[in-house]
Amino acid sequence: MISIRKYIDSVAAADPLHEAKRSKAVSGANLATAAIAGYCASLHAMGRCGSNACPTEGRELSEGLGKLAEELFHAECAESVAAAGQSIDAQLQEWGQRTARHYQAKAQEVKDILLMMAGAAESVGQRDQQYAQQINAVTVQLEGIANLEDLTEIRASIEKSAAELKTSIVRMTAEGKAALEQLRREVTTYQAKVEEAEQLASRDALTRLGNRLWVESQMEKRISARVRFCAAILDIDDFKQVNDGLGHLVGDEVLRQFSNELRSACRATDLIGRWGGDEFIVVLDCGLAEAEGQMARVSKWVCGSYTVAGSGGQARLNVGASIGVAESKPGEGMKELLERADREMYRSKSARRTGA
């Protein structure tokens, strides 16, 4: 088993007179390489889509497809390509099954919540009916007292009725407290599950920062409330060269490390998210001057030397980022705000390239 490039070279050595055949083979090899590169990029995109579709189960799929893409890109023979294809099919099927089970479990939890609420309502209804019967019996006894003439008998009947009424009230109070406490515990349990699911759905699978939908929702809330804020877009410089030169797995590690540094550099009040690819976004609840000063400090922190593990061992990379900041304006939508921040980011990137 030999690679396409080695095969072409061997053909050229054995048949040097057929240069046309060699050129055609080289052209075919270039096309095959481009096709495999495109397929690998599609695998990474499939991994990201899987993470967005089901954050709980998508991370494993994204990492698995990323590794297979690296293996496929460096495959030396058709058998390796076929094996990678089988592994991809198996991973996708397994992810589909896990995702289906995950959402079935979530649907069952919703059913459990509804059944719990229905059971609580039924229990309250039965308990109220029981208490009504008990109080009604006491009422009948009290009405019967009016027909008595002996004071001793009247007193004894009143004491008996009062004792029964007190017992009923004490039981009602105790059972009511117990039922409320049980309901409170069940509601707390399901509330925690719902909050956990919401948190997972709002996080980017690779970096664990907020995802794009979550950041957009936070900005929309501020725009609706007419709250002043700034949006800062960060774009890692020359990130494509990292993916092309060192592979997507190294690129993913750079994104994870950059995210950790960004989280450490930002303030607790700043909202941080991954916008997509090698772009990040920070939402700052302040004016433009303060936001620009904060992002200047962030830039000094996150930009610099990074050490990542690659197939050839440890690699040191100099990671830079271009940043654009824009402040919200009254009556302006989120799209216009982000377009202004994006223009500022590209202006910054251009200035970094030209050294201006």
C-alpha cells in the first residue's frame, strides 16, 4: 500500500516518456487532495452542527470526527480512506442513537413533571373532600346540640365536637405541610434539571463559552430594555494557517486555550461567547471609552505565546487577535451594532498587517 504521491513518482520513474500521463495523474492527485480536504472540513462542520443540535452528546461526536478528519487527511492509501469512512458512519450512527435516547429521557422528564402536577392536584382535591366531610359531620353534631335541653349533655357534646374539629384541623395542617414539602422537593429537583439543560443548550461545545444564540438573546434583552452596552468582536489572526499547517486538532486546542485566557481576562460582569469559527464576542455593560480600555487590557492578556500539543510534539505559536468595539445606539438593532463592531475589527486587522 503506497500513497498517491508515491504512486505517481513510481510511474514517472518507470515510464519517463509519458509525461502527459504523469501530468494527468498529478492533476488527478491534486483534485483528490482537494476533495479530501473539503471532506475533512465538512466533518468538522458536522461535528459543530452535532454540538449545536445536542450539546450534551455533541462534544464526543465533534472530537471523534475531528480525529478522523486528521487521519483521513494524512491517509496513505485507499484502504485507509475506506476505514475512515466506516468509522465516520459508525460514529454518526452512535451519536444519533445517543441523541435520540437523550431527548427521549428529556421528554420523559417533562411527562414526569406533568404527572407530578396532576397527582398533586388530585391529592389536594381528595384531601379537601375528606376535610369537608369531617367538618360537615362536626357541623351536624353542633346543629344537634340545639335540640338538647340538659346542660351537661350540651357541654359534653360541645367538647366532643370541639375536640373532633381540632383534630381535623391539626391533621389538615400536618398533611398540608407534608404535601407542600414533598411538592417543593420535587419541583426543586425538576427545576435543577431544567436549569442544567438550559445551561448546556447555551454553551459552545468546544470552548464552553456562551454560544451565539445565547449571546444574541442577551443583546436583544438589553436593546429591548434600552440599556446602554458595547459589543466587542475578537478575531484570531491567521488562524487558517494553524489549521492548514498543524491540523484542526491543534486549531481546536488553540481555541480552547484562547477561550480560557479570554475568560480570565474579562470582568465578572462581561458576557463572553464564541461567535463562530475563530471569532469571539464580549458584551460589556458600559460606555465606549470604558469598553475600549477594557478590551485593550484583554488584548494584552490573551495575545502572545501559546504552547499546544501536535502530532509532532509540543509546538509554540504566537497568537494575535484583532478587536473591534461598538456602542449601542438608541433605535439601533443588533444587526447594525454588530456590523459596526465588525468593521472596527477589520480596520484593526488591516492596521496590524500594515504595521500602522
